[in-house]
Amino acid sequence: RCPKINGVVERFNRSIQEEFIDFNLEYLEDPKLFSSKLANYLLFYNCTRIHKSLGNITPMAYLVQKGVMSEKSVTYT
């Protein structure tokens, strides 16, 4: 319903496919192990990996900088 967001979602899906799934296909047969590895990757993606579109900071740092999240909630993650 919101075409502006569609491009962002598609880029996220592409990043997950190219950076995680393509390199971890052997884990697809074990859903629990795959989910665990995907969760770890998503923590890396949101908390450690810098994003050019956000000014070379992590998504979590961006949210703290904009005041959407507090520093305290980031340490909880």
C-alpha cells in the first residue's frame, strides 16, 4: 500500500538473500539451526554492520540518534 517503503523492503530482502541465505544453504534442512543463525545475522545487520544510506552508522545507532530508541533499550537487545 505504500510504494515508497516497497523499495526499502526489497533492498532488505536482497541483502538477506545475498549476505546470509546464499552462504548458509546447508542449514535450510534444520529449521531450528537456520533460525538461530539468521537471528545472529540480524543482530549483526542491525547492531554492527554500517549502512551507507544511514550515513555510515548502524540502524540501532541511527534510531538512538533520532530519538526513536533510548541507549538503554539498545543495550537490552
